[in-house]
Amino acid sequence: MYLCASMKELKFLNKYLHKYRGRLLLGLIITVVAAVFKLVVPMKIGDSVNIIEQKINGEITDMALVSSGIMKNILLLFGATILAALFTFVMRQTIIIVSRKVEFDLKNEIYAHYQKLSLGFYKQNRTGDLMNRISEDVGKVRMYVGPAIMYSTTTITLFIVVISYMFYKAPVLATFAVLPLPILSIMVYRLSIAIHKRSTVVQQYLSKLTTFTQESFSGIGVIKAYGIEPRTNAEFVELSDGSKQKNIDLVKVNALFFPLMMLLIGVSNILVIYIGGTRYINGEIPDLGTIVEFLFYVNMLTWPVAIVGWVTSMVQQAEASQKRINEFLQTEPAIQNRVSSEILIKGKIEFKNLSFTYDDTNITALKNVSFEVNPGETLAIVGNTGSGKSTILELIGRLYDIENGNLFIDNTEIKDVHLKSLRSAIGYVPQDAFLFSESIEDNIKFGKEDATDQQVIDAATLASVHNNIIGFTNGYNTILGERGITLSGGQKQRVSIARALIKNPKILLFDDCLSAVDTETEEEILNNLHKISEEKTTIIVSHRVSSTINADKIIVLEEGKIIQRGTHNQLVNTEGYYKELYIKQLTEKEM
């Protein structure tokens, strides 16, 4: 049943072939029926030639018998051709639809797996390569599940039916007719190895091209600002030239197939004419119709034999693509949900002697950090760039797992907290506000899909962005460009804040998300947050002292260590980083 049994990587698809086995079996049965009807055509043409030969030899003298015999064969030919075409059409519809369903299932499985993988995975793999595997590679695999299986089935069926009948009708002539086929099999095997190797390289280059163009389009503003369009274009030309060369190498191998097929089929035709004609003259073949019939059979096998090369190429390319897909599907998510039952998060957070090192860079971001935040409290974190502030927020969202020290959520080790419960209880506003290419309303609703229009307006008002939105021509229905490029930096940050607030979460995490707004807007947002955060745990990462003044607790980080802690009043009256930052920013404001 499973044609991929001999292909190691393609065995992954067996579960899909099993899922749609009913449709596939129906397609295979129809294929056999279509092949049988195709067999009728040469038989009836041979019979017609025999009738004409008998008339010429005087074996049939009645012209009416000749006409009726030929007319009967014409009607049978017409009927067989119509039925063969009909069954071929149904066969194509059945198997190709299965291939599309498998493509749909495979893309969904890959996408679902992508979402389970940790943040570290996305730091190590480029977006273009991820996109290529879910699009181009899946497309190659679909060609295997659909056209490759369909044409393979047609070829095998025709070979069995046609060659069996040929040996039944004239064994010696059939032997000479199929003599070139073993040579063909050996050549196909040798060429398929080369195709497999070159297909893998082609897909790798395609991933590089996709990655390069994706990054270029995303960073087009930087490219234009620095005037490096010529250099970027030269790099693209160099990369595409390499891709072109690898594709040419693959095409050169593929190009050997069809001339080889036609040569061998031509040899078969010559052998049929020569051997058949000789044996007919010698009386070893009783009628001329057999030779004509065999010529039709040999040429009927031309397309199936020629398609062997194409099918082989498709299978080899599909295996190379499926191998690339399997590499990611076999990647285990670094963050595993170890708990089966969901819980209600209250919001208490405790870091206890926690140290953390990033695997990809080997940078130690936190060193023996300890603090506690209770529900209803606001913690502010300040420090220089690279001091570990953002890492604390990422660990609370369990974007990374902890190896040294402890992180407790409601007095429970974070690894023992249900992952969905944890993340559903968090409203996270990242430092780099990311908005999707949807309407402003839809972007805010990412925080709560079933939110009402009034809830969207309320969240935007709390984030001090409502007045900006209603000033747009289409208001909340304004469609944003890629990554929210339609909005200014401050507007993007505030829409991102609205997206977090509409969830009404137990834990609010703000990662320097007010850096692009003016001080008046910042103060308005902070006052709004103060009103709604009475029962919430709020952590604000900021470079501005103005964002930390009303916090219940403040910690100062330096190179991953807590060097100061206390309230605003305590820290401004203590010599150290916080007081220096406060005086510096106060002076800048006065100036």
C-alpha cells in the first residue's frame, strides 16, 4: 500500500496515506480499470488490420462483412477510449485531491510544531528557512503523494497488463520488445542517486535565497537609509547565481532521462518491426495485425517509461525535502508542559538565588538574583543595557527554563505550573513592540479574541492611544503595514500596551515599553496602570526614573547582579546608580 516503504525519510507520510487509504484504494482500482480499457484500443486496431489483410488475401469476399467488422471495431474503439478517458479523469481527481489533503495536514502539523518550539530555536534558525520548509519543501512532498504515486500506479498497471498480454500473444516478439527495459532500470537507478544529492543542495540554496530576501524586505528602511542598495543587490545576484548553477546541475541530470527513454523506445520499435516482420514472413506469426498491435503497445509504454525518470526525480526531491522537514519535526521543544491540570494564577512571583546563562551565546545574564513580588505590588527594574532586565521577564513567561536557582509562581516551582495557565495569566509588552499586518482593532484583540468593541476602546483609552486611533481615516479599522510600520514608535508601543491590558491578566510585564512616548503621555499611562493594578502583579523595566517613582519596590541590576533595592525615596537618598540616574534625568528635564 505504501510506496514510500523503501524511502526512509518518506516513511513519515505513512500515517497520512493510512488516513486517506479509502480514497487511495479507490484511485488504484480505477487506475487498473482505465488501463484495461486502454488495452482494448490496440487489440481492436489489430483486429481491423487482420480483417483488411483477410480481404486482400481473398479469405473474406463479402465486403459487407469487412465493413461491419471494421465498424464494430471502430465503435468498440470509441467506447473504450471514452471509458478510459473517464476513468483516468476520476483517477486523477481522486489521487490529486488526496495529495492536497496531505499537504494541508502536513503544513498544519509543521506550523503547530513551530509554535511549540522555544525562543532559543528561533534565535538559531532563520525565518526564511522556516518559511521555505513549510512552503517549498511541503510542495515537493505533495508532488510525491499526488503525481508520483498516480503516475507510478499507472506505469506499473500498464506494464503488468500490457506486457502480460504481449507475452500471451507472441512470447518471442514480446521478449525482444521489452529487451531495452532492464538497461533503462539500471540507468534510472544510477541517475536517481545523482538527482537526490543535487535536489538537497537546490533546496538548501532556496532557503538561503528566501532568508536573504525576507531580511532585505524587513530591513528595507535601513538599506535605504545607509544607501547600500547596490551592495545588497550584488549580494543577491551572487546568491541567486549560485542557486541558478545548482539548479542547472540538477536539470542536466534530469535532461538525460527523456532522450534515454526515447532512444530505448525507438530501439524497441525497430526490434518489433524487424523481428516481427521476419517471423511473419517465415509464418511464425499468423497475422500482420499482431505486429501492428505490438507497435501500439510499445508506443503505449512510451509515456509510462518516459515518466519513470520524472517520477524518480520527484521522489528524490520529495525525500530531500521531507528530510529537511523531519529535522525540525524531530526537534523536541525545550519548554515542556509537565502538568496536566490547569490552575488559577494569583500572581505572586519569587526569584530565589537564580542564575541564568543563554545557551546560544554562553552569556550569563543573571547571577544569584533573589526578590519577591506579591499580588497588588509593582516592581520596577532599572539598570544599564545588558544588565539582565529583559531576561527576568522572559523567565517569568517561561520562554526559557532555569537550571540554577528557583523561580516560584504562587509558591510553586515554575516548571510545575501548567504552561497555558501561566501564559494566560500574563500580559506582556516587549521592548520591541510587534504588531501584525491586520487592523488596529484586530491587533488589540490578539489579547482577547472575543473582546467587545467597548472593551477595545477602554483598553486603548487606558493605553492613551484612543485619541490617536480615532484621528485616523478608518479609525480602529485602519490596516497596519508589516510589523505595524504604519504607526509611529510611540503609537506602536501604546497599541501593544492596549493588547496586554485587554486580557485583564493577573501579571503585567512591561519591558521598557514607554521609551518612545513623551513624558506627559508616560505619566498618563502610568496613572491609568496604577488604577487597574491593585490586584495585579506589575513589573516595569525602564531606563526612566519617572516610570519607577510610584513602584512599591525597585531593584537595580548591574551585569546580572542586584546592586541596589528599595523604594524610590530610599534609593534617591542613597549614594549609587539610582541616585545618579535620577539626578541626571532631572537635570536633562530642567534643561
